[in-house]
Amino acid sequence: MSTGREDPEAPQWLTDTRASYDADATSYADEVRNLLAELPAEQDAMALFAERVRAQGGGPVADVGCGPGRITAHLRDLGVDAFGIDLSPRMIEVARREHPGVHFEVGSMTQLGLAEGALAALVAWSSIIHVPDEAIGAVLGWPAAQQAAAPRLLLVGFHTGEAASPDAQESRGRWPESYVRRRRPSQVAAWIEEAGFTVETHPTLTSAANRLGGVLLARR
């Protein structure tokens, strides 16, 4: 798998995102560790996804942008054969420490480098928020370099809004180089459908405790 580390051709947004999460991995893990337990609507979205994965016969599921591994571990508790991929080596260190026995590796969601037929499904949970519009195709569009992985199910969680340009993250000075991009669910759905998926569900989640707003479950 390509990690994107020490890559002189890596785009600046990718380099900045990695550096930001490397600098704040432990604090971020502490902040979100128990968040899912407080958000039943998100648990419902995960349960529906796990049900769909099992119904199609199971198989490996990549959680891209997995951070400290909380979603990866939750999916495994639901009976999904999930593994995590994250751009930040420090985040992967935290994930491996907090969830021993679960597979995590450093890698870029823009360049998965997985073997042919390697995935049954893919999760991008609150991770495309740092990806600029011009790079979304490399993540959700499954260009030729990534078509071989061929996930049949896709679960995407993202921040909703109308802003076309990124907003500086409200983090009291942390993550100075990292930005959150808000998107309309219809725009994200269009990107997913252009990649050959059919959107099944698209609830909008609202919570004072979480900036996550939109969830799309798609199949092909």
C-alpha cells in the first residue's frame, strides 16, 4: 500500500492533514473515544451498514481515514471484517494501542493500492471533510488505479453545509493546517453515483456533540 510518506509529489492538503493529525493524535483520540455511544443515530447507520455487508456475504471492509480506530472497532463488534487505514502514522499508533487485534495500516485514501477484489465495502466516516473538491474523484470516484478493489458497498459520513470553500476548524488553535469542508448531501450523492453506485439511504444527522451531518449508504 502506498503511504504517501516522504512523497515529494503529495499535494499540500494531504501533507497538511497528515501533519495536523500527527501533532494531535492522542488528544483527538481522547476527545472522540466515547462519542459513538452518545449518538444513537450514528449507531443505527453503522448497524444498517453491517447488516448490508452480512447480507451480501461479508468480506473485508476498509475504514479509510480511520483515525484512532473507534469506527473500525465498532464495526468489528457488529460482525464486520473491518480494518483501518489512515494517513497519519501517529493515529495508527494510537489505533493499534487502543484496539489490539484489529488490523491498522498507514495509507492514503487517494491511493489505496489494494489487490484485485480486495474489498467487500468501504467506509469513509468523517474523513472526506479534509479532501478538496478537485481530489474527491480520487477517493469516491474510484479511478482506474483503484477500480480493482471494487467495493460493492459504500458508507460515507460528512459535514453538511453550503460553504464552497473550507472553513478553518474550530479547534482553539489546534490543527492549524487542517480544514473542514462542508457539502450538500446532493453533491456528495452525485459524486457517488458518478462512480457507479446507487444511493440507498441518505439521512441527515444533527447533534450538538458532533459536526457530522450527512450519511450516505450506497451499493453497486
